[in-house]
Amino acid sequence: MLLAQIAAFLAVLLIASAVHKACGWRRTRAVVRDFGGVPRRAASAVALAVCTIEVLAGALLILPDHRRAGAAFATAILGLYLALIVRAVAVDRGVVDCGCSFGGGSRSLGKFEIVRNAVLLTAALLLLAGADGIATMAPSQLLAACALLALYGAVDQLMALQPMRQGTAL
């Protein structure tokens, strides 16, 4: 039951992420170039590939017969995102736009983003290990995943506030 909910959440997260990237195409290309280190001439193609793979992974996670493939794609995507964030923190890039939140703009990356993405990657790895044992997803699980995504976005925006990050809020 827990793995089915993880699959539903990751599916909704990945599809919403792809839609978010497509709606902010100019920003997405800039993030691929500046944060991802992709040359300008390849940024559009790479951004399109990322969006496509996110949608594909999300759709495959919903389908029981293809959940293992979706989990593999999700693991690769989330692993790459985690590696890029760790690299940015390690070289102390300061304030950057990683494109890794549903909010806009630049922020300082740190422990929160690393832990958040490590948790997402762990969820994808758990799903990859147990994907064959998950039954068909119930509509209520997809609705719960949407609610969890809203909470995920709210926590992400809360953690982006500078007073919260410096421990001076409240």
C-alpha cells in the first residue's frame, strides 16, 4: 500500500514538474544552461528531453505493467538532480536558479535541498526494488498524491524564505 502511494506521489510530482518546466520554457532553458552546464546550442533539446522523460516516467509509474520502467526513469532523473545540487553546494555557487522548485527564481542551495532530493531518490529506489508487487492504483491514491504535492510545494516555498534558512524566523 505504501509503495502504491509513493508511486502515485512520484508520478504526480514528475508530471507536474514537466508541466511547470514547459510553462516556463525560457527559464527552463536558462536553468539547463546555467545550472546544468549544457551548452547554449543544446539547451532546448536537453530541456525537451528532460520534460519528455519526466512525463514518461510519471505515466509509467501509474501503469502497473510498466511501473518498474517508470521507477527506473524516476531514479535516474532524481539521481541526476541530486548530483547537480550536491555539486552546486560543494563548489558554493551561492544564489542560483536550480529550477528544482515550483516557485520561481534563484535561491541559496543547502542541506534542505540535498535532503529533500535524497528522500525523493530513496523513494524512487524503494519503488524500483518493489515495483512488481504493487497493484493498480486507486483514484484516491492519486488524489492523496495531489494533496501531498501541494504540501511539498508549500514546504519548499517556506524553506526558500531567508529568515527560515538562517534560523531567525519566529
